[in-house]
Amino acid sequence: MTALIPRLLDSAVLPLAELQAARLDGQLYRVGDAFATVDTPDTAELRAAAFRLSAPRAAVADRLTASWIHGARAGPPVTLQVCVDSAHRISARTLQGLDVRQCILSRGDVVKLGDARVTSPLRTVVDLLRTVDRLTHGLAVELHVLLRLGDDDIGSCQERILRQHRVPGTRRALDRLAGLATFEPAPEQAQPERAQRERGQTEPAAPEPVNRR
């Protein structure tokens, strides 16, 4: 492989069968729906670029997609999760195949990584607390990693939730946050999961819940 090869390869560059074969041979590793050569650093910018290959420019990576891009989880969700600012209009046709939410995005809620827009670590934590059905052990670790990445803590997260107390899911978010506050991951757990597993592995089975609120 030469330096002229793009840093991300997808089916527009090579047939998927060839890409998969190169991954099995140890020449490539998977980045979302794309692939990168093994000497390409696995960075947030690279994952954001892979996201942009699968989502329109108006879509902002949020929830589990944002968590993956920031490095708090090993891979993206099966269906990419995105949000669209309520102030902007976008054709539903361009969002087909995505898990889409319309929401209000405030200043500081979005960071730009290359050409992609991603919810900040703190906004990602708040969104997940508002929308998840239950707080599992794995998700609790993930949320702690995101808080650490954003230099935030439980207190700043609670303040952020209460600042928009009329947004649906506020009570759920506060309940989840209470459960998160009682869970302190071991130092080795508070590292991005992707760094603890070999590249290309599938997502682990869903862990047991921390609480059932």
C-alpha cells in the first residue's frame, strides 16, 4: 500500500470483498463503515471522517455515535445516531437509514472535527442520560469516560440537565445520573473501550444493568 491511498477506504474505492479480505489479512482495520491501513492512527478525527462518509453535512453525530467518535466506546451503533438542530430545515430523504432526533443545540454543544460536527462530551452524556432505557454497567463506564474527556463531573452534568429542565427526559436523566454517581469505575475501566480490545472485534454483549429505574 502506498502513501497515495486515501486514509479511509470504502466501497467507492475498492469492492467490499477486497476490503474485508485485506482486513482479515491484517492490512486494514475497520472504522465505522470504512477501513484504514494499520499504520493510520485511530483518532477522533479519523472516526469523524468515517462518520461524514455515511451522513449528510447537516447531521450532527450524537448519542452513541458521538461517544464512539470521542473514543469512549469501541464502535458506532448499528444505526448511526444523529441530531438536527430544530432551527434548520433538512429533507427527510437525506436522513434515511439514520436514527435522527430534532433538538435545540446551544453554544458549546457541538464541536467540529474536520468536516464533521459532533456533540461535545458533556452534551453527549446528557443526551444519553435522557434517552437510554436503562443504565448498564458498560454504559456507566462509557459516560464516566466522556465526562473525563470533557473535564466535567457529576455536578456539572446535573447543572447542565437542570438548565433545560423542560426538555423531555429530564426526570429520567436525573435518575440515571444518581445511579452514575454511585458507580466509580476502576482506573483501567475508565479508559476508552476501543483501546482495550483488538481492532475489528464486534461489540460485546449487553452487560447487566446498574439500576432498573
